[in-house]
Amino acid sequence: MKPEIKEFLRIYGQALKNNNAAIFAGAGLSKASGFVDWKELMRDIAANLGLDVDKETDLIAIAQYHINERLGNRSIINQTIIDQFVKDAELTENHHILARLPISSYWTTNYDNLIETAIKEAGKTPDEKKTSQNILTTLSKRDTVVYKMHGDIGQPNEAIIAKEDYETYGMKRGTYSIVLQSELLSKTFLFVGFSFDDPNLIYTLSRIKNLLGEEANAQRTHYFFVKKETDCEKAKKQELKIKDLNRYGIRAIIIDEFEEITEILKLLEKFHKRSNIFISGAVECFEEDNKNEDKHKLFIHNLTKHVLSNKCKIITGKGKRVGDIVIDGTLDHMFSTNYQHLDEYIKMRPFPMEFIREGISEEDKKATKKQRNTKYRDEMLQEAGIAIFVYGNKQDEDTKSIKNSNGMGDEFNIAVEKGIKPIPIGATGYKTKEIWNEVISNFEKYYPSNRDNKITMEEIKKLLEDIGDEKIFRDEIQADLNDYSNKIYSNVVEIIKKLNSVASL
């Protein structure tokens, strides 16, 4: 993995965790969906002027020349925008990934609605800022904000497209520049499909640099994707441009093919999810005689606190007995800090205990409940990147004997299918012991290694082997479970730390 990609994943990944990550999308993001870029938008307009768009570099001037020739009439340009952007387009994987990530604001110079559509499909509510007036209001219960800097397809007459639009931008849409200045100072941006030829953005960046003065060298770092030029002359110009953008704190992620952007975004999403820990566990009895029940409860309680102390968020389906203890451990951790926001520590998705519907047989009821629970588990695990498994037993409805939990097996299978890293604490026994045996026996399947992460994977395997040792667990259950040197706790935390490092990807 290239050093600049590692840096990006680490810095931007932290911005996502801190809820101060932003996206700036240009025409390149929409082009993959079948929409035109700026040059293609201007092709027929240029031809009518007797110009070859492929030989022109100032496309904003072409739009202005056209308007001048028509004595200020914009109807043809407006219709061109409508014709090119009012059509069905398929969202790309990049759109879907960016919409799923916890990005607080999306900025775009595109007229289309692809970003907003992707956000809605991800189950989120975007607050769309299509005009300066929209910026003055706030949509209730919004999840993110979409700033349409150059207007929207629904208002083509207001689109920023010609020289005069840029010249009057400060007067008509200056609020955007003010907000963008603030966000460039307070958030970490990723520029996708953007060429940095837009005079509005360059002006904003220059103004920020001037405002910072001597502190400009300490400004926030932002990132952009750029495809490496193969032509010598173009490559030299690209190199100079990359160095110039460094003045504004914008660092290049150089790629050979545009498909690499998707792969990097996939890595980013995977890396971000690693701080969301799903805890799978259900217990009818901790031991056959339950003589150490309080000790086992304290173990789960403290395990929860250890996970949270590493700035992770817990997801729980509130499995029998285990779920309540996880919630209690979360509350204990929260009350020990000055940060009292429960929803940032834990996401609770309790299963409905009964399936009630009249007019169907018990067999159909069980089949429907199983189908519903599978879908529920799939949705619950959607945001997780790591899954911890503990215990996993239930009482047989017919024999009343204790057996392994089928539900935990389902959660393990779904987790593996989603690429979630399993941490089965095999020493707790029951279904978790089965899962631990499977993971250790086929370690490379669940923790594949490559040239970059081989050492990290070997270290994780050793840590996983130790948390399957029942003797260590029995000794520690009898000892002081509040001791932070407890090997089970420390090994689980160490695995989480390694998985939350770029070196593990």
C-alpha cells in the first residue's frame, strides 16, 4: 500500500470517527454514472460558435461567449443542462460507499441529484442547500448537509456556468463561500472527481491562506484523487499543480486507474467500521452449577468497559442475559466520564421476543420468525467491523437441557459474509468455543494476510489462541476480575487495537 494511502486512511478515518469529515464532489464522480463532464456539456455550444471544444481550455468563457451572442439569453444553455442531467442514471459503488459513511457535509459543483439520492437510499436524511436562502434554514432531524455550490438541475437559470456567474458569485451566492471557508478550516475534506480548475474554490482556498497568515503551514490537511499522467508534458504540469495545492494543505493520492478510487474507498469503509464492535452472546447458564455466576457477569461487564475505553462503539442485539450486562457495563463506563452521550457509546437493537400473527400454523410462525431474525441480524451487523463472541447457549424447548445457540452461529456466518473480523473468546465455552476452533483451524480464511499485514496477522493469531485457553479463563474468573492485567481482557483489547491500525488492512 502506498504511503499516501496509509496516511489518508489514518487521518480521514479519524475525521470520520470525530464526525468532522467532508466530501467535495466534482463532475468526475457523476461521469461514471453516465452524465457528461464540463467539456461534453459545452461541446455543441462551442461548435455553434465555430470552436473546437477539445482545443479550448477556458470552458467558462465558451459559455459566456454563447450568452453574449444571444444578447444575454440563457435558454439554450438552460435546456442543455436539463437535457443532459434530467435522465435516469445508475448510482456507482462510489456513491453508495460515500453515502454510507458518517460524513457530515457534502459539497458539490454538480447539478445532478446523485449524491442526494444515494444518501436517501442509505436511509439518511440530507439537508439540501440549493440556494443561498436554503443555507439560512435547518432541516429538522437531518443526518447530513448537501451544498450545491453551482446550483441544481431543478433551477437551470440559476446555474453557475458562465464568466458573469463567477464574477457575481460573491453577491448572489457568497454565503456558500463563507460556509466553505469555515468548513475547510474545521473539517477534513476528500475531493472526488474534482480538477481544481474552479475559480470559486481557488479563491476560497487563497482567502483562507491569507487569513491564516503565518499559521497557514499548520492548516488542516485535505486529500484528493488524481490519475497519474503518462504524457511527459502533462505529467510535468501535473507535478507542478500537485505541489501548488500543497500550499493549501491539499495532498494528492496518485492512482494509475480510476478503479483504484473504489478500492481505496472500500478500504476506508472497512477501516472505519473497525471501531464499531458487535458483541454476540446469549446465556441460559454460565456453568453447569452456576456457582460462579456473579463472576461471569462481572467478566462481561468489565470486558464491555475495556472495549469502550479504546474509543470504540458497541452494537448489541441484547442477547439473553449478556445484553443486559453489556448495557450495564456501558452505563458504568459512561458515568465514569464527563461525556454523557449514551448513543455514542452503544447502539442497541433488541430482538422482538415473540412473533404474533393470527391465522398461521406454528410451523409457519417459526419459519417466518427465523426469516425475520436473519434479516434483522443482517441489518444489525451492517455497521460493525469487529464481532466479539462470548458463551452462546440456550435451553432446549423440549428437553429443557442446555445446548449451543443457533442464533450465535447465524450471527457468525453473517459477520464473516460481511468481512467482519471475529474475536471468539473460546475460553467461555459453548457455541463460542466451536467458533473459536473454526477460526483458529482456518485462520487464513478469516484473517487473510498480505505483504503489508503479515506480521500483524501473526500477532493476532497468537492473541486469539490465548483467549481460547479455558484454564487461563478459569483462573482469572477466580481471581480479581477488576485487575486490568487480566489476560483475556488485555488480549481482546490488543486485537481490537491491531485491527484498528492501518497495518492490519
